[in-house]
Amino acid sequence: MAEALIKFTDVSFSYSADSPQEFEALTGINLEIEAGEFVAVLGHNGSGKSTLAKHINALLVPTAGNVVVAGIDTRDFDRVWEIRQNVGMVFQNPDNQLVATTVEEDVAFGPENLGIPTPEIHRRVDEALELVGMNEFRLRSPHQLSGGQKQRVAIAGMIAMRPRCIVLDEPTAMLDPVGRQEVMDTVLKLNRQEGITIVLITHAMEEAILADRIVVMEEGRVVLTGVPRAVFSQVETLTQLRLDVPQVTALANRLRQRGYDQIPNNILTIEEMVNVLCQLE
Amino acid sequence: MAMMRNITIGQYIPGESVIHRLDPRTKIIATFLYIVLLFLVNTFSGYACSALLILLAVALSRLPIKYILRGIRPLAFIIILTLSLHFFMTEGHVIFQVGFLKVTQEGVVRGLMMVSRLVLLVVGTSILTLTTSPILLTDGIESLLKPLKGLGVPAHELAMMMTIALRFIPTLIEETEKIMKAQMARGADFESGNIFQRAKSLIPILIPLFINAFRRADDLAVAMEARGYRGGEGRTRFRVLRFTYKDVVALIFVAVFVVVVSIYF
């Protein structure tokens, strides 16, 4: 089998290492993410999921163990820029990641940093804005956009750098439901249509369901990993980790506790629930 | 608070005129030459010639006159101050006297001259900002400062700072409004009291604003780094400034005008 795109080997990380405030945010993480995969990282606040995300594009480097991205160790300081070109990162606050005064120029910011020739930058900007559906807003300034639109511009800014992987750190946490939908539609399109590897950090279960695989984190460790259906069937474990399960899954679980054994414990969507309920005697 | 929205830095009025389409560098250099001219001439006919140049620029830019006049309004106080200082404080031939205040002929001449200089200066520079978008202005400044890099002028860094400032002004204004509303909802009063009390009531707005601004700066720095930013070295540009024959014509015209006027007047 080919080498995984992203590989964590026994990774530990401490903030302010060797000081009295030392705080271990990651402990012994082993994780592989294949090219083209869509992985959701779930976890409660302070579970280390953002710290994990920052390791993928070398914004942080491990205190122990190593992270290899596209064959490059993130501790190889000379090749940090190569890693950042391969891994795009979208942050939580849509306001604090747009640099330029117009949409098109913001999307051009990454390619400009890579030193790409001007005509090629224009081609990439057109392409990226088209892909996220923000072409008609290209001359607007960021403060004239909604939260969801700003996040789509941020994503376009990543796409213009032609990364193999995009890491999104709670991109929908500050958005309204419409904005969330816009962002998630874009993320899915990138994964399914363009084959870009997606690592989505989130605590919204409805978003995690869409992933190929879920990684659950707690206190800096990976505690659970598997396809969404398998992860969410473990209602008790998730509740112990102070995580919600999707509403329908919780409902299915409660119905089972009341004796409706015919209902499977791995229902994820409302449609599935409707089908099952309609078949009940 | 609604007025804060109306403050747009540079007051750029989009347009398609010849002046609008000139390269920003041309406009910056021309404005600079024009300022030099204003300080070289010291006769009324010299100022009249400078005014002629400005009128030509205004006509070509097809800017509504009211925008240009609006730029002078905030100067009213300074104009009155300048006039009265010169009228009353200059020694010389007394024209008339009110009580102990003497108005001299020299004072009137000097005062009117200073005021014409001031008005022409403001109108001239406002044509630059009215016809050039802040983005192009920044690009122009960066490009013009680049040759000075050897002397330690951080051209790219200055331009980047200006861009980020322009980007965040609306964001910070929005945030200020939000904080003010939050404080008002809890009974804060920004409108009554004397100027000191009102200034004091702004402190609870400024502190959260500053804290948030620092947090934003931190986030933005991380985001920029994640997007491969490492200073101006090896960076290409999305927008490339282009000097055309129109720029050459405009520059030669302004330069010749400035030299001729400053020699003859």
C-alpha cells in the first residue's frame, strides 16, 4: 500500500514545555490519513483537536514523535513552505483570516506568496472562485460578505494554492445555519469532485456524519475511530465523552431501551428512521 | 454612530475618466510635484496658475464639484484661524483699527496667500485620493518606494501594513458599534456630560476593542503564515501596474507646467 498522505507516529505535544505551566495537549497520537479521504475529528473543547490540526501544516511541531505530510517531516524547517503548500488551513473566525481588501485579491494572496507568475495567478483565482461559487462577489470587500461567504472565500484562497489536503478548524462554529450549509456543501464538493483530502475539526455531529471516517479525541488522545455508523452506534461511550450523538441516533437508542429491538442502533439520518418506523408492526 | 459608516478612508469615487485610469504612480508623482510648486510660488498669479492646473484635473476627472468642496469644509476653522492670525499679528501699514486690534495691509496679503496655499493643497491632494482606489494607491506607494529598499525603507512591509489597516477599518468600526450597543444596553451613557466625562465614558469601549484587535492580529498572523506568507521576498503580484504613453504625457505636462510656473512667478 502507498504511503499515507498524513502520518502521525507517537506524537505528543506540550504547550510551554519545560516550564511550570507545561500542559500536554497531545499524548501518543498515532493516525494515518490517506489521500482523498474525508476525516472528521470530533472532540469536546480542550480535547486537543485544534492542536492536532495545527500539526498537519507545521504551525506546531511535535515535542515527541513525528508527523510526516506528503513524505516530508514537519520538523524539517527548510521544507515547511512545501508542507504549507500541500496543506491548506481554514480557521474558525472568518474575519481574522482574510488579508486583502477585495475577494479576488484575497484569493490571490496564497499564490502570490508562492511566487507564481501573474497570468497563472489570475487563472487560479478564476478557477477557485468558480469552484466555491463566489465569482460574482470577486470585487466586493470582505466586510460586505456574510460569514458563510467569507469562509467560502477563505476556502477559495486555499484551493488557489492547489493543496492536496485542506484542514478546516471548526469552520462553521461562528456561522448561522445557512452559512453552515454553504460551507459544508463546498467542503463535500471539494472532496467528492476534486478529490482533495479533507480533515474537518468539528463538534457538530451533523457535519461529522458526512465524513468517511471519524476520529474522536479526548484529553489529547484518540479514543475512538471508525466509520460514522460504527462510531455513533456507541451511544454510551460518546455520552461518557460528553459528546452528543445525532438526534435520530439518540432517539433510536431510547426506543431500543424501551424494548423496540427491531430498531437498529446505527441510524444516522431522518430518512433511515422513517423507513424503519414505517416497517414496524 | 451612523456617521462612522460614512467615513471611508480616502473617499474614493469610482469612475472611468482619464484621471481615474492613470497609473497610481503617475498621480502620486504629479501630486508631489504640485505640492512642491505650491511651496515655490509666492505671488497671487502663481496661485492662480496652480488653481488652473487643478481645475483642468477636476474637469478631466469628471468628479462632482460638491465632493471637492466638501473636502474644504473641515478646514473652515483653520482658515479662519490663519486669516485672523495674519490679519492682526502682522506688523506694517495699518488699514483700519478696531479697539486695540490693528489690521495691516501686509497681514491681509500674507493671510490670503496662506489660505490659498492651504486650500489648493487640500484640493490637489484630494483629487489623488478621490480618483485612486486605496488598493492602487498602496500598490503605487510600494512600487515607488521599492528603489529605496537599499536605504532600509521597508517598502513591502509598509504596503502590507496599509492593506491590512484598510481591510480591518470596517471590521473594527462594526465592532465598536457592537460594543457600544452592548454597553448602552447595560445603561452606559455616551452622550451627556462635559467633554471630559464623555471621553472617560469611552474607556469601557476602547479596552475590549483593543483586546479584540490584538486577538485578531494574532489569528491573522497565523492565517497568513499558513498561507505561505514570508515577507516580500520572492513574492509575485496579482495586479501589475503598467505605465502607458498617457502616463508619460501626463507626467511631462505636469513637470513642464511646474517648472515654468515656478520660474515665472
